[in-house]
Amino acid sequence: MSVEERLAADLERALEPVRPRPGAWAQLRSQLEESPPVPLWHRVWERGISRRQFLGGAAAAAGAALLPAPPLGETPALPQPEPPPPWGVWAPPRRVMG
């Protein structure tokens, strides 16, 4: 079994308790159609957020959703610094050309 297949099986198992019942989306849609619409701006205003802040946050969230996910593999190791000379051994300082 490949890594992708194992990941898909694990996700299916994890999502099983929250899977909607058959017809749940249709029922929710009909309930939302029956209820009157609530203006979003009044709700945003009640929380003390300006329209510009709200739209900026929504745009940032939408942009973040489009970014590629970071790789799941191992990251390359950083080069290790050179160890210091043993105690008592004098080493001349290195000249860095640059």
C-alpha cells in the first residue's frame, strides 16, 4: 500500500464520524431558503470590524488557500559548523576573502 493510499484510508477513517447523513445538504439548503437573509455587514459592524478590514482579511484568507502546502518530506540538514580546535592547540585565525 502506497503512502497516498494509506493517507486516503486514514482520512476516510477520521472523517467517518462527521460524514453528513444522506439528504442532509438538501435539508439544510431548504431550511436556509425558508429563513430570511441576514445582512452580513451588520454582523461585521457589531464586532467592530470595518468593511475594509473584513474584505482585506477575506482576501488574505482566500490567497492563503491558494498557496501550495509545504512539503511533508524531510527537510535537508543544514551544514554543521567546523568544530573548534582541541584545547591548548593554537590555530592561526582564518582570513575570509570577500
